[in-house]
Amino acid sequence: MARITIKDVAARAGVSYQTVSKVLNHQGNVSPETEARIWEAVQESGYRPNVSARNLRTQSSNLIGYAWQRSLDDSPRPILDQFLYDAISTAEQHGYHLLTFLVDLKDAAGVPIYKELYDRRQVEGFILADTNHNDPRIAYLMEQDIPFASFGRANDDWDFCWVDIDGRHGLRIVVDHLIEQGHRQIGLLTWPEGSEAGAYREEGFVDSLRNAGLEVRPDWILRGTNTVQFGAEGMQHFRARPYDERPTAVACVSDVIAIGALNDANAAGLCVGQDIAITGYDDIPMAQYLTPSLTTVRQPIVAVGQRVVDLLLQQIREEPITEKGILLKPELIIRESS
């Protein structure tokens, strides 16, 4: 069978091949009726664009780079998975695809791979996630003037494109809720220092306690990895304290940590929601099915994925950007555990 060409599609749709090209590349303005007729002709004819030829012609790879890194303990990362799905979906709507590569976030020497990929025109820019304070990837991309946008911040003094969820607000509404339930001794299970997201959430935790006139006790703030094991160990640590010296409520910076804390409390014979309150953060799918169901914070991840890609494409297309930093609000989902 002869290869279907763009001119065949144009003849079927009754337009010029230049018009078909513009529609396929999401460029130019045509009437909705004409665009619908072109896409119908594409589907009926079975036309598939010659990507290599198009890339040579436009001098664009139509690829976006994303550095993939495994979690330290291979634990699932449902929020990152959701972010990537929505980012990829948005990119493909604009004719772009994702190119993944491996990088070790602990190895700053690996950062130049970004410039190598960009200089070879294998990608048009990058999206980033898992950002940390003074993230070397962001510093490097800014220095090299390479287009990128990130899910997360790195330094309040740096001028770059990012979308983030207001973690300070997220933990503030959690602690406010716990205080409304009568709790005055509230602990926190959080990530190690250097985590940008963890720092904002801890700030919200501290703000809410101070606003209520409650003591912020450093010995009730425990740091560890984003694992079920750390959640269980943190709860064991709190339970080992004298009864009057232990928190009556524990806020966790992720649902994964909260699951470990909840399991340990259940195993110890505590009635979670009555003897002790436990809250999470993320509202992963299983949160509502735990025993008891988990009070948590739901993040607008769909919007994050969409807007990160939008910010990157504005840079690639050299379009004006009215807002480089976008901060979205999460919402509290109250369930049985609190």
C-alpha cells in the first residue's frame, strides 16, 4: 500500500496541504468546521506524520525532558505518578512528548546532562519535580538559560517558572482542625531538613500552634524518610513516652508516613480517632479505605501538571509569561482518623 501523504489528506478535506500542516502542528487559525474536517480526513485516511522530516523542517524535536529518579526505598509515589500523567497528557495535546532519562539527585556532577540533551536538540526544555532547597538542577538551568518549569520551589530569591501547592496552608488547616477537636499536644512526622516541601509544611504546623498559643516542642517533631516504616517508628517513639508527655494527635507530611503511624497505633490497641488522632497529606486513593479512614490533605495535582507544561511551552514558544510562580491551595478532607 502506498504511503498516505499530507497532500492526500488535503485533497480529502478540500483544503491546501499548508492548511493541513498548520492544523497538525497546532499553528495558525482555521474555522472549527475546517479543523474538524481535516481531523476527520486524517482519521479516515490513516495518515501518520513523518516525525523525522517534520523535526528537520521545524528544527524542533517536540520532546520535553524529564529526569527520572527512584525513591530511596523503592516505595510507591502516587502523587508523582499523577503529576506525570497529567503533564504528559497536556504536552501531547500540544504535540509534544516526554523523553525520560536517569539522574542521581545526590550527584551534582550529573547535572550537565541537561545541557548535553538541550545542546543536541534532543529536547526543547525540561520539567522538574522533587525539588529541594537550592536545588542544583534549577541553579544550573537558570545559569545556562535553558527553558524549564518545575513542580515545586527551590529558593524564594530565584526567578524561574514553577507551580507549587501551598504546603504551609495545608498543614495549617490540618492543625487548626486538630485544635478544634480539642487537641493541645500535637506531634509532627516530617521529612529530613533540606526538603523544600517539607519545610513549608513544617512552617504551617508551627504557625498554627503559635497562633493558638500552644507550645512548639522540638521533641515532638520527628524527621525521617517518606516510608511506612518511618511512620510506624515515629508512632512507636511517641507511644514510648510517659502518658502525659506524648502527643494526643500526630500530623504526618504524607499519607505513606501516616499509614505506618496508623498501623502501629492499631496494633498497639489504640482506637485511632478517639485515643489518638492521625492525619496524612496527599489523599492517595487508598486513604479513604484504611481502618479508620484517613483525614488528609487533597492536592490539585491535575492542575499542577497542566500548568507546569503550559509555563514551559510559553518559554519554548517565546511567549510572554505574566506569572512565573503559581501557588495553588489544597483542601482538607476530614475522615474518621481525626
